[in-house]
Amino acid sequence: AAARRLRDSGSPVVDAAASAARWRPRAVAVALAVALAAALASLCVGELSAGPREIVRSIFGTGEGLGDLVLELRAPRLCVALLAGACLAASGVVLQAGVRNAFAGPELVGVTSGASVAAFVVLLVLPAAPHAVLPFAAFAGGIAAMALVLVLAGSGRGSPQRLALVGLAVSAACLAVTTLLVL
């Protein structure tokens, strides 16, 4: 009932000076330097350890066997981790912009609880299913919960507050279903 009463209050006015003040080139440079140092450290540390100098040489093609081997084993995992982090950051920004709330997360719109319901149902209904099925079921449950939130909130015509309120309701309902299944 509360979600139906909410009307779209229009888009917020963007203060250009405040938006420009958020861009901090020095902070971006420091963050990139820290990320580069962490990436280099992740390539150096492990069962086969090579020094940073050897890793950098291997990156530029003048390294020796150990550096090349370490780079060949760890670089693909590092790239996947960086890509996954970038995708999570981008999806978080899109969600926060859509809800117009800097503290919004996947639990706010029911994605997390929908994924847990689907994963739990697969564990109960198909206990002999291969382990590879579980992530796909959780993904489908998260997508289904988000679709339900968008349909109930009336995406396109509803306010961000309505989306958040309906998301919390769907999240609570999914949590109740999970608790019921556990019992």
C-alpha cells in the first residue's frame, strides 16, 4: 500500500559544481598505483615465487623460465579477477544510480535473496545434480527476483523509493521462503 502511494518526484537537480568536485585526479592516480602494485604482488606470491623484477621482465618479453611460467599460470586468473571486480563495480554504480541511493546493494532489490531461494530449491529438489548447476540456478533466481521487483514496482513509471520498497518486500518474501525450506 505504501509503494502505491509513492509518486515519482522527478529527477533530482544535479549540481555541476558538486559533480566536478567529486573528480579527484590525485585519488584516481593513487588508486591506480595501488591496484598496479597489488596486481604485481599477486603475480609474485604463491607456491612458485618470483621476484617483481623477474615478473616485469617477463611481461616485457625479456624474462627467464620461472618468470614466464609464473606469468603464464597467474596472469589469466589475475585478469579474470580484475574483470570480475570491474563488472561488480559497474553493476553497483548502475543499481545505485537507478535507485538514487548511494547505499543501495543487491539485497535492496531482492537479487541476493532470490538467488538463495533458487539455490536452496535446487539443493532440495535435485540433491544429485552436479555442482555446476548451483551457480546457474542462483543466477536465474536472482534475475527472476529482480524481474519481479521491476514488474511490481512498475519500472519506468515508479519512483526510486517505490523500487526500493518493493525490493525490500520481495527480499523479505524470499527470505521467508528460504526459512520455510530450511524448516
